[in-house]
Amino acid sequence: MKILVTGATGKVGRRFVPRLLAKGYDVSILIRETSNVSELATLGAKMIKGDLYNPETLPPAVKGMDAVVHLAALFRTFNDDEGIIKTNREGTMALAEASLAAGVKRFVFASTGNVYDSGYRRPAKEYEKVNINDPKAYSSSKIAAEQQLLSLHQSNGFDVRILRLAFVYGDKDPHIAEIIPLLKQLNRHSGSRMHMVHHLDVAQALLLLLNINGLDGEIFNVADDAPITLYELADSVGKAKETFSTEEGALNDPFEGILDTSKLRQKTGFRPLVSSYYMARDFDIL
């Protein structure tokens, strides 16, 4: 299978591409002129120059590909709403339309569990109502991209699969260290839980969606088995006391941020290889 991966230099991509290559896939990665991909090139990834901001560069990039795994995204921490929308929605659709025109057989889109709101009164399922007008550009841009991709599937039969990721960590990813200061800025409750997913399980889920037939037009959540409280997460790096107020009130929604992964389990056989943050810590794979 010939696969094009976008976002290969990001947190997920730089850990996913080596796993794809190790399994023997023919992997190309979409790179900008300034991208540093020497490590991935050494492992066998092929370089294809292109830019989501320049749609005319995308048809040559997807030509001859069997599948596209679209991991590239601009995150909420960049404080660039225009860039976030341009990358996450407009760039995604330019890539999808080029893939459809080129006859790409499968398009896997990495979305986010941040599309969910609170108040569901249970772990969030894939069919929950989401707010495309969410003031957070990262969430709303991902929702818009999802909806437009599904529309492309419905109108043209394009084989799209969407994977909503919980908080991704592990493999020396700095994501945890980066988010701890934000918890205080956002005044998060110490008892709120965060659903996490290790890079090993992101790769597992992406590979399942790449290879299993009959999943087109579907959305799946991926997360581990044991959501962790924000207090526990901060405490594990010695930052709990400085992160949370000693005068916080009751926790409003115990299910906020928790994902239901039963659909992925039932339709693909997915089972987390890393069942919890504590398992990752104990096995020294943080």
C-alpha cells in the first residue's frame, strides 16, 4: 500500500511514520521547503514537497497513492485563528478534493476529542451533538472539516474515516509538560479527568482504519481505559500544588472530556496496548 502522510514532523506524525515504515508500507510524507525530515528520510520515507496553503501543490502529491493519512493540524495554542481555520478546514478539504480527483482509495483524518462539549451525562459517543460555532477555532475548524469530509463521502462515495483522538502522549512527546501550565491559566478543576491515548495506540487505531474494509464514512473515538484526574497528572510531575486553587468548588460535569471507545472496539477489535498513564510511566514509555 502506498501511503501519503501529512504532518510527519508533528507530535503524532514523527512517531507514526517510523511505525508505518517498520511494517513495510511504502510511505511518502508531505513536506514544506523548510521541513527537517532527515531522520524520517533515513528510515525510508519518501519526500514530496507540497503545502496545504497552496492547493495547486497537492494533486501531484497524492497522485498514485492508495491512501492518505492526514495528521497535519494547527493547534489552539498557536493563538492564530485565521491560520488554524486555513490549515484545519481549508487545507484538509483541498487535500481531500485532490485525493478524490486522483483516485485515492482511502482517506484517514485525525480529528480531536476536543470537538465534544460538556453536559452529555455520559462518556461522549461519536453521534453526540457538537458545536460548529464553538468560539475555540481549533475545535470548530475540526468539526467543519469533519462535516465537509462526510459530505464528500455522501455525495461522491469518497472513502473517508475520521479518528477523534484523546490527549496524545508518550514516546518522549512534550505534550504533558506543555499542558500543565495551561491548566492553571484555564482555571481547570483538579477533579476534572483527562482521557489520554499513548502514541502506540494512536498508531494501532490509524493502522486499523487504514486496513479494515467497510468503515468508510465513519467516525471513531480512540482513548485508553483509565482517564486520569488533572490533579493526578499534575502531581505526577510535581506541579499539583502550584496548579490548582485550594478554594475550588464542586466539579460540575464528571464526564467532561471522557470518550466512549466502544465503537472502535466493536468494529475493529481495538484494545489499548497502553491501558493507562500509570502503565506508561511504569514501563518507562512516557
